Amino acid sequence: MRVLIAVGPPWRPRAEADAAEAAALARALDTRGHDAHVLASRRRAPPSFRRVGAWLGDAEHERELAVRVRATDPDVVHVLGCGGGTSSRLAWIARSLGSACTLTVEVGDLLCHRGDLVHARGGACAAPDQPPLCAVCARSYVTGRPGLSRFASACAWVARGLGDASPFPSALAFRNRRDLLASALQDADLVLARDGAARAAALGLGVGAEWVTLLPPEPDTLVGLWSNLVPRR
């Protein structure tokens, strides 16, 4: 089986863990007689935090994935991450070019622009994925966490009277974020949740229960899932 493992940019909080996971999976697949390769994003810096939608795209990684899929025709594209800096379009690109695709997701990337599900005031977020509340949180300056600078935060609060026309995080931006992620999950043949919270988040975004499962810890189990998908091509 030919497998292409796609990994998001190196500045994400999970980047090191995802890179190690991808490399270990590729080695395990190679020892089992499969042909596995890793394609990592080379985007070196995050987009502006105020551009909520920009965190769901990565044009260079998308182009590289399309080129690699056309050149190698993998049976499966296995994407680690969706949102939080990793393009939400990778599953659509893979399937549009004829490969099956599995999408590994975590709850922070799906429900939180900062990725940590911690409210700007501190403490766990009690109302994730609520666009108006997310906009208020994202406009707040927080020391030591992803977000607006102190000056940009002040500007965002001044501009909040513009509503959804504001160039800073708005309720509309977060509604669009939710719709883009929901669409991305629907594009995958199978969504692999890292834990129960991620599975619940995927279900909340409209993915059917039969298309969401927990990420298996063993490569052989993962290959078994892929084998069920490949005949659909």
C-alpha cells in the first residue's frame, strides 16, 4: 500500500509530536512492506492571529500535496491535524485527485482559535465553539499565548462597533471557521479522533458517527482501516 503522511507547519504546538509520530508511522509501515512517505509543511511563521480564516489554509503545502499525489498516486493520504495552522483543504485535495484520505483531529484545533481551550481570563473554556464568545476571547490580549498584541487588542476593542465588518476577530469569522472545519471533516473518508473529546467535537460539527473513530495506537489496525477505504477508489 502506498501511503502519504501529511504534517502541518513546524511552529504549531503539536508540531514536534506530529513530526515524530509521522516518522515513526512511516518506518513501521516500511518494515511491513508498505511504501510510506512524509510531506511536511514548510511554512515558517504563522499568519496574523487576527485573520482567523488564514489559520485554516496553507497554500504552499496544498500545492505540494497536489503535486506529490499526482506524481506518486498514493492509495491513502493520512493527514495529521486540521485547523490550528494545518490546512483544512488537504483532505479535499487528496480525494479530488483519487486517493482515499484519513484525517487525524484533536479537540483544541477544532474548537479553539488559540488551540488550547483556555479562556482569555484564565481557566478552561466553558463554552467552546460559540462564535460571539470566541470573538470576545480572541480580541483579548493574553501574555505568553497565541493572540493579538496589546496594541492590536486595543484596536480590536475600538473596532468592535463595526461588528462583522471589523478587520479583527468577529463572530462572523468564527462562524465561517466552524463551517470550513465542518466541510473539511466531511471531505475525509474517515476522521480519526485523538480522544473522546475530539470525537465529540467532530460529531458536533456534523460528521456521521460511522465516519469517526478513535485513532488506533497500532499501525496494523490503521492499515486495516485503510484497506477498507482503498476499494472505494
